[in-house]
Amino acid sequence: MDGTDITYTSELRRKLLHLLAVFIPVGYYLWPSEAQAKALLVGSMIVAIAVDTFRLGEPRYRNLLHSLSGELIRPGEKTNLLGSTCLLISSAITVFLFSKEVAVAALCFLIVGDTVAALVGRRFGRIHLFGRKTVAGSLALFVSTVGVGSLIPGLSGGTVLAGAVVAAVVEALPLPLDDNFSIPILSGVAMTLARALGG
């Protein structure tokens, strides 16, 4: 196995874990009480931030966790919040900003779309857009978000399409804001506007 295969395998493991986070929007959608679901999400976010803050402030605990996690923790996360913590924060923000259907779609766009884009882009991407972003990855994100968005009741095709386009563009652009925040929030805004305009 060469270096490229090792890198792809590490990314595959990381993204499969990322994909498990789909239980957040699915759980939020299915939970009988929307208020309770939001409270549970906020509580989870607070716990994650507390644990992550402890990790960053305690070198022995941090080094042990990093050695056990191996390549699952990216270099930038060793001195900053973990991607999983950022995902919980953005999820809490998203469910309070948007209607239930739009919030669920926006979070699925992040979790499913970003996973598919990364894996397809790394394996099949030949034409690059910005940095590591590829045409193949962006197209994969667009197709997967349209697919997952069409499964959510209450969203029209035009609304899903608007969110998918924005999600694909945002993921491809070298924006300073982390994808965990930019994809759900900006695609959520696009879908909300599309619904308001009758899309």
C-alpha cells in the first residue's frame, strides 16, 4: 500500500465516522418534541465543548487521546476544537435558525454531501478548482445533496435545488469559515429564501 492509499484509507475512516453524525438531523426530525430535541442537542454541544476544552488544556490527556486516535485527528485539530465539536455547535445553531425541514436538510447536506465530496474527490478528482477541491467532488456533493434533500417531506424540488447549489459552491470555495458552519447555514439561508419566493 503506497502513501496515496494510506491517505485515502485514513480519510475514508474519518468520513465514515463523520457520516454517523447523520443521526443528529434524523433524530431531530423524528423526536416527538422539537423543544426536547433542541435541548438535548444544546446539552450535547455544551458537553463536547467542555471535554474539548479540557483536552486542549491538559497536555497528558491530549497526548494520550491523539496517540489513540492516530490519523483520525487532523493536524489543525490538535490545537483547536475537534471537527465533531464544531459539527455539534453548527447543528445547534442550524436548528434554531431554520424551520425543521430546512434545518434537517441543511445538516444532511453537510454530513452526507461533505462525506461524498471528500471521498469521490480524493479518489476520482482530476480537475482541481481551489486547492484540494475538485470538479468530481463538487458534482458528487451536488448529486448527493439533491438525493437526500428529495427524501425530506415538506421541501419542494426548487427549494432542495437551491440549497444543493449553494452547498456545492460553498464547499468548493476557499472560504475562511469552516465547512461545518458554512454549508448548513448558507444552504439553510438559500432554502429559506427559496421557500419564501415560492420555490
